[in-house]
Amino acid sequence: MTLEISTKVSLTGEAHRRIEEMIVTLELVPGEVVSETILSKLIGIGTTPVREALQRLSREHLIEILPRRGVVVTNVDVREQLEVLETRRVLDRLIARAAARRSTAVERTLIGELAKQIEQTAAAGDVKGFLRLGDELNKMLAKSARNVIAAETAATLFSVSRRFWYFHLGHEGDFAETARLYAAVANAVAAGDENAGGEATDQLIDFLVRFTNLTLPTE
């Protein structure tokens, strides 16, 4: 029974990861309506894990579940993104500072390696690779912070923020600067420096707010 539960959880997590990436990278576009069956065939995972993954994606504001009709991919919303960033400012700072303080030596080494890999994706112009590494970094920082409430709350925000950034990514400078700022957060935590970690997250959110404001229509 324990093995069955573990396998189910693993499949649900993989289904979430695959569908979330399809939405974030616009393989599933805003407004598109899909079904559990279609998604199950696309990713090669059974409908039960897909259904559970969709429930999580609904809580993360990436889809809306339509009873008896399927699911619709939500629109990219600048107002929502600004609210997400306002909330992330507090949570990202808390998580980075706590991770710098509470992470183990092994975790700090892994976080430092992620910083190097993020820098490499920027040098190679690999946007999707960066998105995967950024997601991995967010999860590693949340785990290292040893604050379950903050980690679970932050996890519901990152996908919306990542999709907005990818949707509006305009030129290579935006990508390079975003990657540099993410790496700076990782390097600060890897060094065990609480203050630098908090400052690095502030600089990242400041940049993302400026990036978001540039997408607002001008009169």
C-alpha cells in the first residue's frame, strides 16, 4: 500500500511538472480548452494523476476547471502579476534569509551549483533550461528554509510569475539580467549570508516589477 501511494504521488508530481511547463512555455496557450484525456495522452500519464495535478494547477491560477467541459488555461494578467510580486517580495526575502541561516553544508553546495548552471543557461541563451533551473532553485531554497508554511504559500505563486515573464520576454537583455539576479540570490544563500540573500531577492523583485510595468499599455 505504501509503495502504491508513493508511486501515485510521484506520478502526480510528474504530471504537474509536465503540464505546468507546457502552460508556462505557452505550448498550451491562454484561453485554450483541454481535457484530462487529452493531457493524459500528451504526457503519457494516467488520468487520475493528471486530474490531481490539474487541481493543484487550479490553485496556482494557471487553469480554471469547467465542470463537464474540461479545463481552460487562464489569461496572462498584469494586475495579477503585480499582486504576485508584491507577495513574493515578502516571501522570497523570508525564504532566502532562512535558507542562508538553516541550510546544511550539502544544501549550500547544491544551491551554489545551481547558480553556476543558471549562469551557463544565460550564456547559452537557453531560456527553457533557465526556467527549469529557476524552478529547481525555488524548490531547493524553500526546502532549505525549513518553513513549510512559507514554502507551500510561495509554491502557489511561482508558476504565474514564470509564465508572465516568458510571455512578455522581449529581448536577450531581459533574460540575461533575470538569470544574473537569480544566480545572485543562490550565491548569497550558498555563502550563508542572510543579509545578502534578502538584498538579492529585493533586487530581483525590483527588476521583475519594472519588467512588468513595461508591459502596461501606454496612452
